[in-house]
Amino acid sequence: NAGVTQTPKFQVLKTGQSMTLQCAQDMNHEYMSWYRQDPGMGLRLIHYSVGAGITDQGEVPNGYNVSRSTTEDFPLRLLSAAPSQTSVYFCASRPNSGSEAFFGQGTRLTVV
Amino acid sequence: KQEVTQIPAALSVPEGENLVLNCSFTDSAIYNLQWFRQDPGKGLTSLLLIQSSQREQTSGRLNASLDKSSGRSTLYIAASQPGDSATYLCAANTNAGKSTFGDGTTLTVKP
């Protein structure tokens, strides 16, 4: 019962570096989302997808790219990391809009 | 733009008390509302999901209610235990799968 798996769990980047946060789910869920969680600001939606090949922007998309080539995977790419992107990132999936969401354990990213 | 507010931000109660956590949202055109629990350094665990057509959902000692017209949801925890200590988050969801979260209520249950 893997559920939603995020890798890595921790990452330190230098300003300007790029990287990809991985998210995979084995529940055949159509909907997947990326959030960032910052102290005092709750969880904010970065990008989301309602199925393979379909993505859309959330509340704070700038500096992040996503793609959804398969149902299982929804990677989040940081093109040029900035200190403002230091945060905890969560990936979530749900079967459809009427179902409950399941979250991964998070990736703690520090940009120095 | 949907805004979700949770009051209080923090709550401390003695073990055994019944308590209510509040969640309010500005746009009543939600598809459903979900309550989560988050332990320090961990991900979110789903507690209850209420569809827009429902008034309440129950799971064990937890009961969540939804009043769309007033833009409010409550999470009732009966006979609280120290293991209930965590941050509780609510999320208002659209039919496109977009979620707007509140900042959470941090609950401490003292033995």
C-alpha cells in the first residue's frame, strides 16, 4: 500500500540550481496536485492536473513547471531555485473531484 | 477568490473534554469540504469528507458538519485524548479538484 510517494524527503539547493521533485501514486487516481506549506500561510496550490496530459495553474505557479505524461506520475520542476522557494512541498491525489484527497509525506526544500 | 479561515488558531484542553473546531469559507459554491489532521513534520491525513449536499459526516469520535449557505463547517471531537494533539486543517474544494486550505487549528490535549 504505497499510496502517494514523494522523493526526495529532504533537499538543499543553491540559488539558481534546478531540480525535480518526484510524486508517484499507485491508486490510479486522475487528480493530482502540488502544494507548498509555509509557516503562517497554510497550504497553497501550485499546479494541479485532472488527468494525463492536462495541467493547470494554481495560486502560486511562478517558478514551477509540471507535466503529466502518465496517470501515476506528476513531477514538479524548479527551473532556477530561489530562497523564496524554501518550503515544504506536498503532493496529493484523489480519484475524482468528489473523493477525498490523499497526501504524500512531503519534501522539505531549502534554497541557500 | 475562495478564502478559508479557521478559528481558533490554537486550542488547549484537558483530556476528556468535547471540543469544536471552526472553518469558514467565503464562496459557498463548493463541491465538498475535507478535514485533515497533520502531525509535526508529517503529511496530511484525511479525517472526513463532506459533500455539498450533505449536512454532516461521522467517524468514531469525530463529527463534521457543513452549512453551505452560511459558509461554515465545524469539526466536533468527543472525549478528547492526548493522541488527538495535532494541527487540524480544513479544505474547501471545487468540482475542478482545486482546494483552498485554512491555516489550521493546533490542538493540544493535556493528560
